[in-house]
Amino acid sequence: MLLSRFLCLAILLTCTVSAAPSPASAKTLVFCSEGSPETISPPLAITGTAMDAARPMFNTLVAFAPGTTDLVPALAESWTISPDGREYVFKLRPNVPFHANDEFTPSRTLNAEDVLFTLMRQWKEDHPYHEVGGGRFDYFLDMGMPTLLEEIEAVDPMTVRIRLTRPEAPFLADLALPFNAILSAEYADRMMEAGTPEKLDTAPIGTGPYQFVDFRKDVAIRYEAFDRYWRGRPKIDTLVFSITPTPAARLTKLKAGECHVMAFPSPNDLASIANDPRLELLELRGFNVGYLAINTSRPPFDDVRVRRALNLAIDKKAILSAIYPGTGAEAKNPLPPTLWAYNDAITPYPYDPDAARELLVEAGVTDGMTIDLWYMPVSRPYNPDAKRMAQMIAADLEPLGIRVNIVTAPWEEYRNKLQAGETTLALYGWTGDNGDPDNFMHTLLSCTAARPGGNNIARWCNPRFDDLVVRAKENADRDVRKTLYDAAQEVFHEDAPWVPIAHSVFLVATRANVVNFTMDPLGYHVFERVDLKE
């Protein structure tokens, strides 16, 4: 019965997509996405899947120029920064309209009230909307925003002043991240009055090129073009995210014309895509890292010798050959080599099972052990086949007396378990969101992010490392920052909270009639300028 209902729903989706919209000239673009997002609300999003899903509906104060990490004006048409680097004043773009829905019609355009609402909701625990949606603003917390912000005020209806407690080199770039997308304060007030405040997050209202229609978990998200979009109406009338977890299924849909763009094709399918005249294969060196996180709070992994033993025991070259054929490079640092702060002088751990065995004996691990190893249920650019990787790691560890139970969970549950510290070994990864090393070093490895719910799933808090990355955040001089990040990567290497696995190429496949799709170096799929040829 359950299967038949699912099939009916899938058939209904296909029929609806092919039939709508009704005008002959109307265009529908279907994106085969890799997973069901944990939310479609930007401040609650923590995964790339959810950020992708939120982006069509929202804008930020500043943005990255398409295909680059160069900052350009967006909802703020200009800004000034004080000489001490602590005060930012933003002049808002006039006459930017918000979306509407069946329960809300905006009475005004964007103003300073919306910016204050967006930031204060995440910052202040006594804000009326702070607990709406669960009060889990994990990205805001991992970026250190609560201690960075000192004051936010509306200078006038179209001017916002933000005062920081300290200089913060990546702050402007951080404002371009999805968690800082500007929400409608008026919509929030209206929903609170109606007794349905949760709709702020479940039926979003933004200023972006597409407005929300509906979201069916594990099936699809539907958007429609926003006629009054301030940059100009998009060419696509209906945008659909068809949630398709496996690469093989996504490619089948792409070849059949059931979707126009597919996320994260398998490296093993690249030749098939490249040789198909109906398809286009796009690739770009990515800002990413795939890794095995070691829960440093759990014995015996609180002993650095055991963590180093894991780094020596895993054959990364074999993993690269099997899982990233021609699309990956071996990782040794938490930063990808595409970033200016990468420390190439560090010597990676070699594959040396005998040395790993000696370290385990030295640490007193002589009777073997049984541990859990978690793998992602979805393909990601930094790990296209996590299950196979987990199996290969288990095979490497078994000769050392380490027996591995390989487990997984649905994507949202998986992420929650990792962030709650419930795993011992876990495969995970990261694609940088702003082109700054801070987005890796502090977001993934700081003491701040080692909290329950944080992105430091290794639960590693090293005061030396933390001091270095915090000082790097506070200095605008790139040469000084590079020196600090070099030292921080050396600490990371010595303390080994991860087994860094790979940096991958960002891959996208499209139908040949898709035009103006620009590869995003930050790993997003952006459809604002996309069109379909007749």
C-alpha cells in the first residue's frame, strides 16, 4: 500500500511538471537534486542541500558575482567600513518588493526593519521569533556571530549600521551566506498575529527570483518566477527540485529528459555523459574537503596516538582510485588547495599499517576494539560514494584488530547524530561558502563549533589552534592571516582530529538545451539566469 501511494505521488509529480504552466511559451526547468533538505528556511539551513533549496527565494545584503567569490552589491546597494574595521553602514536598495502568498500581501518594500529582524532573530534569545523553528541557528553560532555582534540599528528606514566587538576580516563575505538572507519582518508579524509563526520558515517569503509554491519532503520542491523581481523576471516560469538521492537515478532522469540539470554525477558516469550529444558535462575545481571525523571525546580516540594510527592505516590512494577516478586529489589539510591559505609544506601521513600498529600498541590498544563508522546516505561532491568508502576503510582497519560496524541514517537524522556527538567515526565533508579560509578553519574546527549542534563533529577543542584561527579572523592583512593559518594547519596535522580524504572536482550535468547555467565555485546550483533553448 505504501509503495503504491508513493508511485501515485511520483506519477502525479511527473504529470504536473509536464503539464504546467499552461501557456505555450511557459518554461519549466527540473533540477534533480541529491537529497531532501532539512529546511527551506535560510537561517535554519546547515547543509548545502538546504541552502540550495532556499537560495531561489532569497537575497542577501551583498552577494558573490556569478561564478566567482567576488563580492558585489545586492540588497545593499553600497556600504562603508570604519577605519578600525568594526563598523559597517549599509544603504539599502530602494523599491525591492517581497513575495506574496495566499495569506500575505506585503504593504511595503524592503527596509531596515527587515534586516534588523533577520539578524536579531538569530542573535537575541529573547526575540519573539528566536524559538520559532526550534531556536537552532547552528550556522550563525558556528560562525561566532553572537560574540561578534555588538549593536545593530536602523539609522533611517533605508540605512543599517552594524557595530562589531572586534574587526572580522571575513564579515562582509559572511553576510553573503544563506543564513543571512533577508526575511520579511512584516510577514513575521502577520503570521505571529495569526497564530502561525512557523509559516515564516515553512512557507517562506523573500525577495528572490522565485517564490515558494510547495514542498513535499523526499519528493519535490516547487517554485514559480517572481514577476516583480528587482533584477528582472527570470526566464524560467516554473522551477522544480526533484529530490533524487542516487546518482544513477538522477542520470537516468537526465537522459530521459525528466530533468534538465542533475547534481553531483558519479565520476564513473562521466564518460557516458560526455559522449552523449544530448547532455553537457560541467566541471570546476571545488572549495571542498571530504574527511573521516574522529570523535576525540570518546576513548581511545582521545589519545592522539590512536588518531594518528587511523591516519596511517587508511589507504587514501586506493580510495581516490576507486571513488574519485580522475576527479579528486588526496587531502592532507582541512583547507582545499584552491584557497590562498593552504599550507602545502605539510607532509601528509603515509599509508603505513605497520607504523599504525606500533602506535596502537604504544597507546595500550592491544586487545582490539569494535567501533561504529557512519556513512552519508546521499552523494556529495566531496564524497560521491560514502558507503563504498566506509567499506574500504573498514577493510583497512580490520588487520589492526579494529572491527567496524558500518551504519547510516536518513540525511537529516545523519546530520543530527553527527552534530549531537553520537558517532565515533563518521564520513562527512564541507564545501566552503564564502571563499575564505575561516569558513573551514573556524566553522569546522573551532572550540565554538565543538558544541552540541555545531559543525565540529570531531568534538576537538585545541586552545593553540583556536587562538590562531581567531587571530586570523581579526586581521585584515592577508600575509599575516596566511602565517596564522599555516601554523593552525600544522597543529591540526599534529593532533589529527580527522583523516582528511580528498578534495574533489565540482561536477554538474545538464541537458544540451540549458543555457546560462554558471558553475558556482562554492558548490551551489544557481538558476536565476538560466534559460532553456527552444
